[in-house]
Amino acid sequence: MDAWVPYLVLCGGLAVVLGAPTRLALPVRRRGGAGGALAAYEEAFRATGHAAYQEIRAEAGRRTPADSPDGPFRRAR
């Protein structure tokens, strides 16, 4: 029975090491805080990916165009 204790401790330690980052990732994903760190990586190693990320952020910040004073756009017949 004593031969199993080191294996159980090893498996428990492995579960903690693998579970801690997973558990910490949940609040980061909810708050959206991972985007900045990923953008820095993209900027350093993939220049085209960084440009796409900046365009997506700019697009998300844009407001939708307002309707014209005459009402919604209608196609001419």
C-alpha cells in the first residue's frame, strides 16, 4: 500500500499544475484581458496578424451609420 503513495502525490501534483492555469483562464476570458497579451505576441512574430487584430478592434469601435432623415433606405424601382 505504501508503494502507491508517491504515485498518488505525483498525480495530484500534476492535476494541480494543469488545473490552475485552466481555472485562472476563465476570469481572463470573461473580462477579455487576454487580447492585449496576444496582440503583443502577434505584433512581434506575425505582422499581418497584428494588422488584422487592429482592424478588428477599430471595426468594433465604430458606430453603425444612422438612418437618413427621410427614413430607411429603399431601392428605386
